[in-house]
Amino acid sequence: MPVFSYTALKAGKDIINGKVEALSLKEAREALRGLNLIPTKIKEEKTSKDKAETKKKSTEKKDKVKSLSIREKIDFTNSLSVLSKTGISLVEALFFIELNAGSKKVALLSAELRRLLLSGASFSEAILNMPEVFDQVYAGIVRAGEESGELDTTLERLVFLLNKQEKLKSKVIGTLIYPCFIVLLAIFVSTVMITFVFPAFKETYAQSGRNLPWITQFFMDSGVFLRKYWFVIPLMFASVIYSIYFLFTWPTSRKFIDKYVLDIPIVSMFIKYAYLSNFVSILKVSFDAGIPLVDGILLANKTVTNYELKKALRESASKIQHGQSLSTALRLTGFIPGIVMCMIATGEESGQLGETLYQSELYIDTQLERLIELLNKLFEPILLLVIGCIVLVLALALYLPLFQNYSNMM
């Protein structure tokens, strides 16, 4: 029976505290009045069971999976694909993954999905219930596989797609790490030179009694300022980082960047092929899963973040809805290579679109590999040129007054 703690008035003046057993709050109040007490506060006490349930709910809420890394998502999908092929139910497969997961987040995810399945939801509905973990592409492909009765095959295709996305991401990051490191190192060395080296030559320059060249004077003043107001240095770096972040997240500036970055030679090709590689891969997987072409294009388009390319692909989906073929609609976007268009058109005519999409994917990936190698080769001389210019400017600013003094002495 529930227990209620109370605070009441006795004889209209004495305050007493106590506990009373009753089936409801109303009965507890009536019981107190039967004892000639006037209740001022009544509260049901939680039993140890109630406290345990509250703690469990709190823990579940706290431990709810917010996101998965792409590696964790690959491991989860691969395990589920392998287990589903053995013929066991999804609930059993998820329970096995929960017990043997190498990551706590994967274990929690499996437990939550299993709970949703046991409550009557389908697997695709359970996936859709976790948008912070699974994006719309993943959920859409799973739903198509479930509706076609080929969920195990669809999961295998998803593993292939996720692995490809991880490799592409690693290659892009690997390509950018070296130049970013060199640029940051150059900025750091330049800051140290301006802050500590130039001010050390102040007395040497003063002995000549001549006015310093403007470039030397500029670095001298900058060095004195930075030594006096050293806290400005981290603020400057933070401001630069925030400004870059703002430019790439503010819709107006992002649209401007996305438009004109496609006019830069080689870089534009790299961006187009990188997006196209992912786009064609998703389109092929969705096509094999039985998703209509228009829905497949719209699904694949969700992974494109460049405004110009995204707009062009969205328009191509609209053209297909109005009766145009896939090859014609994609050709009008203006960024699909001609040979890819030829393969897709051939696949449409022969009824082998899935196979030609696969061949197109291989061709695009090969071209992307070559572009990455080319960019890596181009970065080295460009970085050497930039660093050489920085060293030249600093050296001129540092030694130009000394050369002038030497000339006067001669």
C-alpha cells in the first residue's frame, strides 16, 4: 500500500509531521481528518522500486546514443548484415550485437532498436526514430530493402557504401592535412619572428641614426605591439578560425563560395568528382534496393552540400518526373562527365542501368584517385612558393637596414 508523508496542524496550532498508509491521496487526506488533523502538505513517498525505475529511466535518457562515428556505423551494419543472413530474427541479432559490441554506443543503440522492435515497430520505423544516428539516406535504403524483402542484401550494400564514404573522407583529409600543417607552421614561425626577433634588433637599428625602411618599421611596430599586448595573439587566431567557420556556415557567403569555387581549375574538378562519386554510389544502391529513380536522386542529393550542384540535381529529378530520361536530365546539370552520360544512356536503352551505374562509379573513382594524386603533387611547389615568399619578406625586412648601413660605410 502506498505511504504518504504529511505535515498537518493539530488543534489548529501545533505542527506535526508523520506518515500514513492509504490507497490514494484523497483517502490519505480523509484519514488525517479522521484523526482531527488539518493537512497542509501531503506527498506520496517513493518506494525503493519506484526509485530504481526512476533511476533506470534517468540512466536510459542520459545514455541515449546521440551519434555514431562512421566506423561504428560500419561495424554495426556489417554485424547486422552477417547475422541476418544466418536466418535469425532481427531481435536476436540485435541482442547478440548488444552483448558483443566493442563500443558502448553500439551496445546502447542495439538495445534501443531491440526495444522498439519488441514494442511493435518495423526495423525501418525504428531507424527513422533515431535521426541523430541514422541519416535519411540510410533510413530510406533500409526501408526500401525491408519492403522488398531483401533487407540482408540491402544491409550488405549499405556496408559497401559506408566503407566507400569512409575511404573518400580519409583521402580528402589526408590530402588537406599536409598543406594545413605547413600553413599553420609558417604562421607560427612568422609570429615568433615578428614578436621576438625583430624587437631584438631595435638597438642595432637605432645606432645607425637613419629612418628604417617602411617594411622593417611595420614589423618592428607590430612586434612591440604583440609583446606588450600578447593576449591579442590567441584572440587573432580565434577570430580567424571563427571568421572562416562563419563564412562557410552563413548561407549567403556559402552560396557565393559554392558558386565561384566551381570556376577554379582542378579544384572544381576535384569537388565535382568527389560529390559525383558519392552521388552515383547512393543512386546505384538505392536503384538496386528498388527505390524509384526520382526518389533515389533526391535521396542521393541529400549528401551534396554544394548549393549549385544540389540545385542542379534537384532540377534533374523534376525533369525526370516530367518524362525526361535519366541521362538527359543529368546531362542538363552540366557537371556530369560525357563518358558517364554515355554509359548511363546505354544502360537505359539496354535495361542494364544498375550495371552501367556500377561501371560509372568505377570510372569516377579512378578519375578521383588521379585528381587527388595531382593535387598532392601541386601542393608541394605551391607551398614552397608561399613559404619562400614569407621567408623573403621577413629576411628583407630584417636585413635591409643592415645593408643600408654597410653601403653608407663603404
